[in-house]
Amino acid sequence: MNFKSINRKSFILTLAAVLGVSVIVTAVAGRTSDNSVPADNKNINTTQPSLANSKQPTVIVTGETADISIGCNEIKIITPSEATAEELVKSKWSSSDNNIVTVDDGGRIDGLSEGTATITAQIGNTRHTYNITVAAQSQSIYDGYSTCYLANTDVLNENLNNIYEKNPYFIKVNRSQNCVTVYTYDKNGEYTVPVRAMICSTGINKATVLGDDFYIYYKQEWNPLFNDVYGHYVSGFYGDYLFHSVPYEDASADTLETEEFNKLGDEGSLGCVRMETADVKWIYDNCPENTPVTVYDDNNPGPLGKPEAIKITDHTCGWDPTDDDPQNPYAAKTPEIHGASDLTITKGETADLLEGVTAVDTCSNDITDKISVTGNVLTDKVGTYKLTYSVKDTMHRTKRIDVTVKVV
């Protein structure tokens, strides 16, 4: 075999087939993390870090029984720690209720609906029984519009419920990094708990005022700005310095200056703090008058980091993609994955699972390098396996495609 003629994934899958081992496929486009072990190693180790995900969906179990929890639409891969590669190749899997949880020939389980079911695996001479509890799908803390980062929602919610306490928010603008971080107060009443980080554009040539004694004093849904444009969801914090949207040509949500939107994350204004419509609306709706504001310079964008701005590719549309207005044409859009389809592999054959697969975000930017592929394919075992292609864009919108791989 000429290994120089195939890519790294093909090499690993071929090697796995030759050795008769399990390959857990969890990859990001252009990279892989295939965990394979020589056949003479009786403990199949699948705990190596994945380049695709910070947390592997693998559950390593010992003994003949185990209790496993999984959420609806969640994937996990069961790996019996004491099974040999030869035994796994001959293993047989089944579910007591395919309406609750399914299992493929590689031990991948998919939670489908709330309830309990039993996964049975015949591995060698031993019958393994796994009691599966499927819980309701957890709700995302993101609304699918803003590109912001959120954190410490439990602390914030507690503070929001303390209606007799102090203002729950303190806004800090990092002028040099074009990043806004909002804090809430800790148990000592100090604003040390970051809850939201947002991208912004401050003044060109450092035109935004610096200071630590500003307060929101003014609000207006549409406000005229210099150069005969309008800001949406305006909150003033010092003189003529305002939080506002990227400029609109008129006081209408479909007249956005799209070229200016694509400057978010860099200097771009005459001195005000421009933000995505979703983020400046959040300040407008949630931060009352007298909310303290600080503008400072620091090389560190903030404790939550600096979000990545989404870029508009259709300059004829005129809408901010993050605007939650139901008339917004971006409201119904999601990332898209193209080229992922069912695959049939001859036993021992190689395959590049990412060949020809691409992805774009909500605004049609190429995000192929963010594709993750999750599944468990035993290339030396005839059977049916599920693979999931998934991607998430900077607006926290996701796309998932399940395909079937048959080894014949």
C-alpha cells in the first residue's frame, strides 16, 4: 500500500481496518481526531482530546451494566473499557425502544425523546446492559440574533430578582479593543461578575471619550446623527457620546449602511459607540438611566473575550442581520451545510468524510472550517453507522445533518 497517496484520515481509517480496531470519528474540516488503538491493546482508549470538540461525546463504561444520561438530540458513544478490538468488531447492539434512544453498530446512541430505555450489547460472550435516561433538551441561553458571549446567568438572574437592590448592570467599553463587557454585582456589591460581551466600533483615531464616571442619561429609539443618518436604539452616556446602532440612511430598519456594519470590531465612528442592533437594543431595553459606564483602554478585550462579528455579504438587503424585527429577511436564515450525504464503504475501504462538504453562515460567509463530524465507524465490521455533520456560526445559529455510513 502506498500511504503517500492518501490523506491522513484515509491512512488512519485504513490502518484501523487492517488492525481491526474501532475508530471514533470526531473531526473539524481540515483536521481530525481519530482515536485508534493497536489490536493487541485490550483496553480501547478513547479519551484523547478532540480537535473538534472540547468535550468528547464518549462514555467509557466498565462492567456489564451502567446508567447513562443523555439529552434529547444529544449524541454519545458507548465504549466498554474491557472489550478487545476483536470483540468490538463482532459486537451486536440493540435498543429496547427506538422512539426514545437509538443505537448503531458502533455503539453510538442518540437521544430522541424523554424517557428511559435499555441498550443491550453482546460483546464476546458477555451481554452488557446500559440503562439510558433521556432528559428534555436544554434551552440555549442565546437568542440566535446577537453574536455576544454570555456568562454567569445564574448570578444575574438572582440579582434581577432582588428588585430592592442596586442597579444590576455596569457597562465597560474597551476602546482599544472595540469590545463592550457588561458586569453585574457580586455578593459584596462590587461589579466584578461579567455577564455579556459584545462587539462594537468606537471612534476613529481614538475619538471616543475616556472616563470612569459616566452614566446613561438619555434614550431614544431613533435619533438623528451627524451626516444626515440615524441611530437605532440610542442610549446617551456623556454629552454627545452615545451607544447606537450602525447608521441607517433613514429612520427605517431596512436602510442600514451595510459597509459600516462590516467595520464592527474596529474603529469606525465619529466618537459614539456603534454596536449590532441586537446588542444596542439589549442596552436600550435592559440598562436603565443612571446605569454606570466606563470607557478605558486595555490590550485584554475583557474577561469573556471579544466576540467575532458576522459580515454582511448582500449589500442590497439593507437590514442588520442581528435585528429581531420579524420583517428582517435574516430572521429565518440559518447556516447551511452542503455536500453531506449517505455513504457506502466496502469493508476495509478508506473514506474522506469531509471531502466535498462545505458550510456557510447566516450571511453566506464560508465557515467550512467550523464543520464538526461526530460518529463511530468500525471500518472492519459490516454494519450501519450514523454520522452527524454540524456547524455553528457567530450568531449562535446551528445546522445539523445526520447521514448514514454503511460498511458492506
